[in-house]
Amino acid sequence: MIALALVLGHRLACAQSSAHDIAATVKDADARVLRLQGIRDEAVKLEGAAPSDQVELVDCIHSRVLRIDSLLELTLGAQKSLHKVIKTDEAEAVEGYATNVELCCERAEKLLLEAESCATSVTLKTPPPTNEVPAAVTNSSVDIKITPRPAGLPPVQRPVARTRETCLHHEQFATMLGKAMDLKMTDKATPDDFMKALARRAVEPLHGWQPGKCVTVDDVYVACARAMNLKVKDPHNPLSYGQALRDEGLGVDTLLPERDPQLDPPYVLDSEVRALLTTGYAAPLPSARRVNPD
């Protein structure tokens, strides 16, 4: 009887501990949502305070505000789902949604810092005095298009064979990207675990993760842009994701093989994707540290 009481007491203690952990996780996630809303308000104030005649500065800040808005939308959705799964007492699901909230908040913090530094990173031009009335800048005067590879930067020629034997495979890329995003995975996590964890966060190529299949440039474009929560012009066009990465400052034109829109996307190699992850920001990060896929 005493032994039975001890066992039941232990189970009750474990249940109470689990419930406490879930409650603490939810409380922390709710606090992060409030912080993200505050980040958004701060970014909007920065945009409103920017001189309207400094078009480059306004655009620099506005692009960050748009991305923060997108992150806030994703976070509110994750928060709503989080509160739903509390009733089912699914600790893994709770942790997954809470991680999404955490990543979005951390990414928003970085974007706010970028917005604050726009004034120093953008060359502010003071127009020379003139008697002419300056032409008004309107939205119709801004032509947004996918930027082609600069003529002065010819594609890097790599004497390598891009075959099914030498290419990076989906399960390898998922593991590499999952580690770069610092997902809370156990040491025993398999490539399949990484693919499932990324898929739950909507971080995957357009056609999903396909074990054994070669990774193409398009797959890298889409998965990395989604990991960074970047907005794209056409969510069905891989080239739009590539342009979003390019706009973010990642060296997709120098680190990855050239993507000719008239041809099928080329396969990528392990070393190329690893170089992209280690020299740029290809995932939401808790700080300004570089990504380490290892």
C-alpha cells in the first residue's frame, strides 16, 4: 500500500510539473507576442519620424515594417493555435508553437535594429538649391521588378559535376537548415525529424521535403526565404524568393550556381549551401551571430 501511494504520488507530482511547464511556456509566449506588438509600434514610429523627402531612408525603414507586420501576423496565428492545444495537453505541440513565437519575436528584434540603423546605412542626399519645382515622387514612379544578375558580376564558374551522385539531398539540407535555425531537437533527432519540424513551421520547398531527391537552387531560395519570414512578390514563383533573399543581402548570386529562368534549376552542392548559411542570415536568429549549420 505504501509503495502504491508512493507511485501515485510520483505520478501526480509529474503531472503537476508538466502542467506547470506548459503554463510557464504559454505565459512566456504571450509575453513575447506583446513584445512583438511593441516592436511593431516602435518601427512604425521610426517610419513616421523619417523625413518624407528622404525616399531611400523611408523605403529602408518601411521594408522592415512590412516584414515585422508579417512576423506579427504569423505570431498571432501561432499564439491562437497554442491556446487551442493547451486543452489537449500535448506538450510537444505546445513547445512547437511556442518556438514559432520565439523565433518570430527574435527576428523582429533584429529587423527593428536594422530599421534604427537605416539612417546610418543609407546615404542621405541633400538636393542642391534650385529654383525649379521638384517633381513629386509617387508610387507609380517606382518600378518593382526582379533584379537580374549585375552585368559587372559574371557568374562564378565552378568546375564541378552536378549529378544525382554529387548533389545535396533534401534530408541533408533539412538537417543543415534545422541546425542553422537552432531548433530544439534532441541529439538523436533524425533527418526525418528535422523535415517534419521544419514542415510544421512551413519552412520547406514549394513541393515539400522529398527524401532522396536532389536539392535545386529553387529549393534553397524558397526554404531559406521562408525560414527568414521574408515577403515575396509571387509566392508561387521560386525566383521571387531568390529576389527576396537578394534584397535581404544574402550572396545568392555569388555563392549559388546561376539560375537561368529559361532552363531547369540546377542542383546545388553541400559546400555551396553551407557557404550560404555560414556567410549570411538564412534563418531567424536570436542575435547578429552568423549561422553555423554544424
